[in-house]
Amino acid sequence: MALVSPPLETSKRKRFLKTAIVILNWNSQQWLKKFLPSVIENSPDYDIYVIDNASTQNDVKFIQTNFPEIKLIENDENLGYAGGYNEGLKKIKADIFCLLNSDVEVTPNWIAPIEKLFEENENLAAVQPKILDFYQQDFFEYAGAGGGLVDNFGYPFCRGRVFWTLEKDHGQYDDTQAVFWASGACMFVRAKDFFEFGGFDGDFFAHMEEIDLCWRFHNAGKAVFYCGESTVYHVGGGTLNKNSPQKTFLNFRNSLCMLVKNLPKRMLLPVLLSRLILDGITALVFWRYEGFSHLSAIFRAHLSFYSLLFKMIKKRKINVHTYGSKCFVPFQYFILKRKKYHQLRD
């Protein structure tokens, strides 16, 4: 199924929008020390905020001492990525929020081309830049790569990253085009749309919340874009280790919650049942290769999902539900050995 994006509505007059750069922080002092200088240097005309999510390692004092130009917002408790941003963004006045992970290095002119897209297109709700790997800078990075998509079973993947296969950057994704989701590692989102659609789902805590939000944008006829003219470099796993069972738990639980909230009604039951079965198979594979802790994480994810099921059903909206861009990517990847985005078939 080809991704269908609503037409962008070009403004009749040029508008100048205020963009605020917002970094959510939780015990990430090492990354702030390493990457905040690049944000300051390459964003001289922008307000930069750090929302501290109740860090326990003296991060607030570190920011106040070493980066007095940064505007600091302190949350009273760790609300996760979703709740932390939801709470902190209420205190920021801007037209566009750039939600930036603390472990991201930005580059010169990284904001201008994205800001221009928002100025020219009123229907545009979110944009992500090209996201490359900080340590292997000629390769795409897992979290977003060249723009996010989902297959017809709701499995996320990216242009430039399918499951664990990362493509080398040859300029193949230097374009600007519609995608299904924008990465939370560096996500530009129109403030009025963020608040109108309820922001991130706080029940997710962390992981998948940006895909869920973008899915809600699509269901309401909004557009989400990738901008290849802007580049950032992402470490990944800066707050929660990539191999953490807790990450496995959140990804599997939130993926199921996202499906219940956003799938077309006619597809909800068959896709959800298929995913539950596939999760069981995946759990056995994880047990074999990752250990019992990851199998346990998937089991706990399902229990948590069942406890949230009726709450998620109540969050469904009556509007056009849209999804899907490729046909069952796990089968294409693992069985047919199609490892790169351009090899996938509808």
C-alpha cells in the first residue's frame, strides 16, 4: 500500500515563525556537556530550553553553571519522554518546537530549511531532518534515518534503516518528501498542532510516542515530512541503553497501544491478533539470542497492554484512519532477505 499524504497548503503570504529548541534531560549531563555547545553555536538566533525531568545527578546545577544562556524548566518528577515534554512545553511560547535529544550533534544551517517548510505549508504538522550515526557519520542512524514509515501490520521502519540494517549515506535520501512519522530524536512540530492533538500520550512514558502522534496527525489529514537539506548526528541510547529489557518492554507494549488507537476499524482485530502471535514468536527468538530478561519483558508488555486496552479504545477518534506503506516488512526482511528500503515492495 503506497503512503498517501494530504496535499500541502501553500500560504499566500510568507509567515515568520518563532522556533524554540527544546531538549528533555534526565541524568544526561555527559551528553549535555558534549553536544549542547554545538546546539548553541549552530543556533545563534534561537531560544534554547532544557526541560529537566527531575534528574538525580546534579544536572540542574551543571546547566546553570556552565550554560547560563540556556532557559531551564524543571519538572517535579520524571514523567518520561512523553509526559516530560507535555509538561515542559506548556511553559514555552513558540510557533514551532524543535524536540531534540540530548545526544544529538547539530550542524550549520540545520533549522532554516525546515523552518521554511513550515512557513510555506500550513498543513504541515511535523518534520524531521536527515539523522546520521554520530560514530559512523556516513551511515544512517537507527532512530529516524531518512524518515519513518510503517508497514501494513504497523511495524515501523525507515528510509535508510530496515530493522537492524543501516544504509550508508550516498545522498539517496537528500530529498524532501512526505513520510509517516518523524523521529523523536529530532522532531520539529507545530505548537498549535501539538497541543490541539493532545501532545504525546503520557501512558506511553517513552518510545513510540512520536509515531503515535504522527499517526494521529495523518488520521486528521495533516502532513508529516522529512527534510534532507538538514542533517544531525545521533548517538542513540543516551538515556536508555539500546539493549535494555525496559526498552523492549516499552517498545512492544506501546506498539500494541498505538495500533488500538489508530488502526482503521476494519483492520484493528486482524492486525492486532496477528501482532500478538508474532510477538510470541519474537519472544522465543529474543530468549534464544538476547536472554530470558527480554522474553520476560515482552510477556510483561502484553500484560501491561491488556490493562490499558479499554483506555486505549476510548482514545480512538472518529475520523479518517490511514496507515501502511509496504507489505509485511518482517517477511520481506527475514525471509526474502530484502534488507534495504529500495528493495521493499508494496
